[in-house]
Amino acid sequence: TIEAEGLGVPLIGFSAAPWTLMYYMVGGSSKKNTDVGMKWLKQHPKEAQKLLDILTDVVIDYLDEQVKAGVHMVQVFEAMCEHI
């Protein structure tokens, strides 16, 4: 438990979701650049699917390692969900 570990507060792990990571990778990390992400997605649908599949596996592995390292909970944030 948190008390037994002497922490006083929970340790929270986090990651961006695959969709957000894809947008950040192809268009930059700003909502101002969402048009770049949408354009890339429409022009490269097969590559986008492959990238999303890879990012999904990476996020799962990343969060799993955080749990193994002792986090009490994980948070996945999706900053680009309005474009899904």
C-alpha cells in the first residue's frame, strides 16, 4: 500500500495515447498543427494504421514497465481525441 511504502501519495504513471503520439510525430505537438496530422492520415492510410499499431504496442509495453516499477495507477491522455 501507499502507506506501507511511506509515500503518502500515489505514484502515477502516464503516457500519451497512440493517436496523440501519431499526431505529435507527423505534425508537431500542438493543436495548431492538427491539419498536418489529418492530411498525413488521409494521404497515408496504410502507413498510419501501421504506425498506430506500433504505437499501441509501445504504449502498452511502456505502461506495463511503469506498473512493474511500482506505480499505483496509470493515466493515458488523448489530446487529439476530437479527430478520432
